[in-house]
Amino acid sequence: LDLLETEFDDSLHNGRVRNIVITGGGARLNGMELLMQNRFGVPVRLGRPQVIRGMPEVLSGPSGCVLTGLLLAVADTNQAKCAGLVMPEDLGVFGRLKHWWSENFY
């Protein structure tokens, strides 16, 4: 938390930060939200990833945010066209990723 405070000191003390969203496995540590709220003086909440059709339940919490964000970035239409990943839309993000994986690694 010291490192975060040092990194964002100016923004925190000038009122440019109105709230903090925490993600990742550490966000689920007991008391983390309250600890950060008391330390930084702004509301803190757990982040949740965007819901994606076919997404496993295990990725629905804060620890799934980074992976879900990466999957969404890969599935972005423009990036998919450049990388040759354009698939039928009904496959969904995970279906397209599975198809790409099987095409490139099997």
C-alpha cells in the first residue's frame, strides 16, 4: 500500500481520485476494501469482469478481471482481423479463443 500511495500521491491528495476499484486475487483478502478505504480516504470496491457468454463461473469474481480483459482484447474485431482470428460470432469469446488455440497449437 505504501508503494501505491507513493505512486498516486499527487492524484489522491488533489481530489482527482474519487474511488478505487481493486481486482485480482489479493482483492479478496479479508478486510482489504476497508483497509484501503481507510488508508486512501476514498471509497473502495471489488471489481468484477464484464460478463461474457460461456465464461466459467470461476472467472466471475475479481480474480478473473485480468484474464477476461485480455480475452476481450484478443477478441476485439480489429485485432482479430489482423491476427486472422475472425470466427463466426455465435462461437463467443471463449469459442473463438479455443478455435484459435487448436488451429495454432495442435
